[in-house]
Amino acid sequence: MRSVCHLVFVLLLTGCASYESQTRSFRGAWNGGSTGQAAQIASREAGKRSDSRDAVVWFLEQGAALRAAGQFAASNHAFEQAEKRIAFYDRQAKLRLSREATGLLTNLAALPYEGRGYDRVMLNTYQALNYLQLGQAEAALVELRQAHAEQDAEVVRNARRIVAARKSAGEYERAIRRANLDELQPDIALDYGAFVNPFTDFLHALCLWSLAADDRENALVSLRRIHSTLGGPEFLADEIKLVDRILGGAKHPDLTYVIFETGVAPIRREVRLDVPLFDKNVPYVAAAFPRLERRGNSTPAHVAIGGAKREATLICDMDAVVGRDFRTELPAVIFRTLAATAAKAAVAKKVREEAGDLGAIAGLLYQATTAQADLRTWTTLPKAFRVCRVETPGDRKLTLLVGPQKNEVTVNTGRVNVVCVKSFAPGAPLHIQQFRLK
Amino acid sequence: MKPLVKLITAAVLPALALGCATAKYINHDGRDSVVNVGQINTQDWIRAADELTQSLLLSGALGSVAGKPKVLMIGRIKNNTTQHIDTDSLMKKIRVALNKGGRALTTTAVGLDGPEDESSKAVRELRADDEFNQATIPGKGNLVSPDYSLSGKIIQNNARAKRGLLPTIRQSEFAFQLSLTDLKTGLAVWEEEKLIVKQGSRAAVGW
């Protein structure tokens, strides 16, 4: 009877709606381009959950929604909240094993969302864009340097996560190693490398050569790296030549960089799989795993000046970034999920033996309700970042085209300007923001 | 007894771990510093700057007339490595050594992309401002044009080799190249290259 009570207690801990259903109305507003409404919903949810295990992911959604709604200072405040929480979890890394134990008895969604590798990089990138919009160049450069450092740090953190997950698997480790779960692997068209975000590198390069007082040469290092990662697109080859000339002291015409953020990043759906473990107590388990699901198709973007139309170059396919991170984190997810499922099956078996029919029912209920995949993911990230550079025309007028949608913008005065264009679902209005770099 | 052993272990292990995580000051000359094969460490900047400065001073290229130091401007220092580095770490050390030796002064009022320090220009913009005592504002023709420019490049070459069952050896070579150009003639009056080569079996840290 005591063991039945324990199970009921654990059930109370875990009975929560999945992130996918939590975010339904928020995603509806966002995909329709209602950024004000999305910002309201995200702010309400983030406020409600500021001390919960979902705080980080909701602060990220809130930051992105407020940014799209043009509330840059409030957006950075939300991102700072996310950053503080992430730093808190990083400091608690030594307690990871006890948290793994919680995951073993419930599910991975019951653990705090600590921010995925690409979240941390994009968090700093959006903060930098907000600071640029607010005219705080030095603060933007600090964020971009942090984003650069996060890319390296995450490789180490991920290795630690895998080791911790293996340890938590305990007696099931060998069995789990043999499990073949290739169907969970996302299909990645492009591979930029673990935790690499070429858009962040591009923005860093742009800020370095146009804003920084020193370290300007590092812009070329970043550009050469992106050029090689992306397979040598012509736009980046031209950009390297241009920046090299500018750093050598050459004058340049007024330039406008148009950054297109199009579509929405993949979300996670739950998939239930029967996995043989070949263990005498737990021969096989039925476990719930997350699987990435792409949303929508890639949309081309163009900038037109008069009759001339120039296509924006794909700088970062966020589907590929998220997919690569998902793949890198997958070994830890598989270990933790299968170990948790096996541990729960063993607990249910014990309760059935001790408490008879009542125990069997409680055990089944326990296994069914705690078998929940962690579907939390930053849903407001875009599908792709595309960039186009043009010489600013005399009348400063540009026509921006994303798929069938068209908008006109008059660019600010300045030697280097940036126009940010955000598109949502087809038919939703484009959101345009701009700032002057130089 | 078993729970007691567990309790003691749980109490002692974190204490041991904390005991290892102390911070300390070290000499920055290299003996105690961290060495990374694929990166330029503090001691590399110090060594390259020392050797390049010595070479420049011994060359006699900065021959001062009647003890009057020459004026240098800092040109472009290209970063042809694969990593973000602060080239100022090199240039500042050279500038400090030349300045202290009284052989050359660096102008901060002229740079390839505008002055390094905008103050010289800003103070001259007060000429029309009645709030300032105009006698304290520098007059026209006081800024000194540089005699020389110092420019250069940092290059990185990586190599790796596998010997039998031994771990793969990684090697990074950093070349620090500098040129001193006489701005009157456009001729490079001094050029030097210093190499720093590092080897290790892993990308990780060594001492």
C-alpha cells in the first residue's frame, strides 16, 4: 500500500500539459504575424512560470515576441532573465546526478529546461540585435563575443551531459548502448558543425568591421570560416573582398544589409517506440521520444531597386542548426529516456508484486502518465536567415520581397545600415525594423 | 555501518573537490602558464613582442635625430589565423617598449579608419565655443604627422602527424610578421618575422 502512495505522489509531480499544447495559442498568434498579441501571451505565461522548470523556454519566447513587437528594451530584459536562469543551472551542474534521478522516476519534461546549445547562441544574437536597435554598439559587441564563446562551451557541456546520462542509466547502460533508434535521427540537409550558427558569425563580422575600435581584422576570420562552412557562396566571397579593401583603408559606398528572418523553426513531436532491452527483468520497454518536425517550406527573399532584383543568400538554415543540435544531444536523450522507462517498469513490477491488482492498476497508470517526451523547444526561432547587401540607392528606397509578399522601405541615412525583415506564415504581414551601424 | 560510510563519503568528496578548485596568481613569463597548441597564449604575445622590438631597435631603422624620437602610426595588422585574436596584445607591448626606450612615440591622432583616440579632434572642435578659454585650446598646426607606419600580419599553419600507435601529434605555427615603412619614401626600412611553433598530442591544455 505504501508503494502505491509513492506512485500517486510521483504522478502528482508529473501530470502537466506538454509544451506543444501549452504553446498552442501563442504559436497561433505568432504564426499569424500578430506579434503584439504573441508578446502579451508570452509575457503572461513567462510571468506565471518564472519560478517553474519551464521558465527559461518561456523567457526565450517572450524575448523573441517582444523583439518582433518592437519592444527592444523589454525584450532584452526577458532574455536577461533567461540568461540568469541558464547561468543558475550551469552553476548547479554538480547536482546533475540528483536531477537525473528525478528524471528516472518521472520523465525528462519534469526536469528544468536549461537552454539548448542553439538557444544560448541565439539568445545572445537577439540581444545584440536589440542593442544595435537601441544604439548601444559596445553592448552588442559584448553579446556577440558571448555568443562566439557559447558555441565552444556548449561542445564541452554536451559531452558532460552524455557522461551524466550514461551514469544515470546504471545497470541498463549496456542494454541501452545496443538499442538502435536511427529513426529518431533528423534529416539534415546541411551540417554546419556542432553548435555552430553561421548567422551569428556573420552578424559578428559585420559589427566587427563596421563598429569595433579594435579586433576589426577578426571580421575576416569569421567571414572566411562561414564562407568555407557554407561551401563558398559568391556573396560571401564578395563580402570578404569588400571587407578586406575597407580594412585596408579604402572608401566604400553607402551600404545596406537586409537580413531576412523567414518561416518558423522545427518543433518537437512525441513518438512512442518499443525498444528491446534484453534485460531479464525488463525485456523491452515502450518509451516516448521527441522527434523533430519541420514546419513550412523555405521561402526565397529578394531586394529590388528600380527594375533590378537581387536574391538574398541563405546564411543560416535554422532547421539544420536545430537538427544538428538535436542529433548531438540525442545520445543523452536516448540514455535518459530508456533508463527512466526501464526504471519505471521495474518499479511498477515491484508494486504489482507487493500490492496485487490495485498495485497493477497504479503501476500501469504510473507508467502511462510519466511516459512523456520532452517537447520543449524555442518555437519562435525562424526557419532561415538570408542576407542581401546592396549599395544604398540615392532615393534610399528598397523593395523587399519574401515569396509573394512585398513591402517598400526607405532606408535611414548612414554609411552602413541594416534592415531586418521578419516573415511569418504565408499571408501574414512582414515586420520591418532598421538600424544604422555606421 | 554502510550508511555511515556513505554519509562520510558524501561529506568528504565535495570538500576534496573544492580543495582542488583554488585560484592563484602566476608568473606571466610562461613557465606556469597554460599552453594551448591551437591558440596564441599570453606568453606567446610577450615573446613575439620582445623579439620583434629588440630586432627593430638593433636594426637602427628608427635612427633618431638629436635624440628626438620618431613618430609612428599603427597601420593594419592582418589576422590570417583561424581564430579571433586581439592584435593589440602584440602592438601595445611593442609600443610600450619603444615609448619607454625614448626611440619612438606613437600617434593616436591618425589611423587607417580615423584616429585611434578622437580626443585630439574633439578638443579642437571647442575653438568656436565661448565657454572655453580659447588660450587653452591647441592652436592650428600642432599635431605631428607620423614619420613611419608599423604594419604586419599574423599567420597560422596547422599540421598533424600520426606515428604508429602513438597519439596524433598536432602542431601549430604562428608567424608574426612586421614591417616599418618610411612614410616619406614608402619604402619598408625594416622587416622581421618571428615564429612560434607549438606541438602537442591533443587540442587540450598543457603546462
